[in-house]
Amino acid sequence: MNQTTFIKHLPKVELHLHIEGTLEPEMMFQLAQRNNIALPYSTPEQVKQAYQFENLQSFLDIYYQGANVLVHEQDFYDLTWAYLRRCAQDNVIHTEIFFDPQTHTERGVAFDTVIHGIHRALQDGREQLGISSQIILCFLRHLDEESAFATLEQALEHKDKIIGVGLDSSELGHPPQKFARVFARALEEGFLTVAHAGEEGPVSNIYDSLELLKVSRVDHGVRCVDDPALVEQLAKSQMSLTVCPLSNIKLKVFASMQEHNIVELLRRGVCVTINSDDPAYFGGYMSDNFNAVAEHLSVTEQELAQFTRNAINASFVSDSDKSRLHSQLQSFVAGDNGFV
């Protein structure tokens, strides 16, 4: 049984996924037409041709432009449902998705419109597809602290839907300490915390996210290898890094997949996980990311399964739900199909 087949059937858990980053060009055009919004492209193919990024900022420019077609609750439902259908194809059994409310509230779309559309789709995903899920609100770090506080206030009405808060957008020039007070308030309100750190930014951003933002997971974190003591600390504490291989290549964090450090970190005992980040823009959902790692880095089937095991351990679900997810993985691993 080859690794591609193994990966196809391997149960997966995704912890780093921006729902706005699943907006495929075809859906972008459908929603633009439905909502009478002009796009600077004539065809979905032209949109895809624009996905040649020099760095994170060049991606963000087109990412925010694409989000303009999301206006109504049904738009956010349709976006999320399309992602869940991809999850079903890739055997993703649990997902914890980010959403960027400020991307929408800044242009007049109500917070409630966004969260209700996403949440309704995730409920249907549980009932119809058997995919469990959580929602994490992300603050845009290029905006100011005041905007983040205002967004947090809006989130308080939806504590039943939102498990945690995160920090995304351009890392350079916007260090974690800029949002230390917002995260302290979020923790007081019972939210878990995560943050993008150590992708393009320095290793100090990882330290600051751990110490100032009290994060339960570090999103990306691949620059940790610049500090061997930090790698050792991450391994000892089992602090998860939600790594996004194809994204890292597309945004030139690494020159090629052969240079990626995810397998090295796994073998050093770090709780690394595989995720798809913004798959519509970076060329791949979960199975694509697993396949890219398997194709370009020497990795065993046991190690591929360990990525899922790590993600289950790092997920924001109850111990009983973790046991259920581990059982699904173990049933696959111990199956009579000769996989592992």
C-alpha cells in the first residue's frame, strides 16, 4: 500500500485553517455575481494567475480583496460548507477554524452575520458529515489595540460558539506585546489563546506569545529552530506548533519543501501538526499538505499518523472527545489493512 493511499485514508485533524482562505476562485465569482460586486478579474483563471506571492503581505493584499464578496450570512455558510465537504474528502474528522471578523466589520458586515453563517454550517457538518469542530476568532495584528478590544466585546455574546482567540495577519512590525492587554482580557473571559508567531517574524515572537499572550498553541512557529533552547522547551512542554507546509513554500518561508523543518521537529519531539492555512490560495487542503511532506521529506507511516496524534492532543476539545478521536485513529492504525 503506497503512502498516497495511506494518507487518503488516514484520519486527520486540522488546527490552522482560515475560513476566508478557503474561498476558491469559482466561488468568489459566484458570490460576486450574487451580491453584485465588481471584481478586478474577468475569470477564475485570472484570479489563480494572481496567486504568485513574494511574501506574506503580497498574499494578504489579494486575500482581503477576495473577502469583499462575503456579505450575507448565507455567503459565510456556503463558504464554510464548501470547506467541510473538502474535509470529508480528505477524511478530516475534526477541525478548528479561524475567522477574521475585522475583515468584515471594517466594511460594514455585522459580526453576527459572520458568526451565524459559519456556526450554522459547522452544526450541519457535525450532523450530516460527522465532522466535529471549534471556532477561533482572530484579531488582525496590523489593526490597533482599540479595534481588537471592540471585536472582543462583540465576541462576548457568542461565547457558546467561540472557543478561543488568535492573532494573525502581517507578523513583521506587529509584535505580540501590542495585544497583551487584549489577550489578558480574553483569558479572563474564559477564551483559550493562540497566535501566529515565528513564520516571517523572529523567534522572539514565539517567546512573547508564550509568555505575554499565554497561548495554548503556536501557529506556524517554524523559526523556533533559530534557538535550540526554545526547541528543547517546546518539546518538553509539548506546546503544539500548527505548521502549514504548502503555505510556507508559497510564501517563501522555505525555498523548497525539501528544506522544510517539520519532520526534523517531529523527530526532536516537538508537537508539530500538519495544516492547510489558506488552501484556496496556497494550492492544497489537508491531504495535499500530507502528500507534499511525504513526497519531499523522508517520512514513515508511523510519523504521518503521529501528526494526527499530535493534533488530537493539541485540540481544544474535551478529554472524552479526544479519546473518541484517538480511537478513530487507533482503529485505522491497528486495522487489518496493513497500513501501519
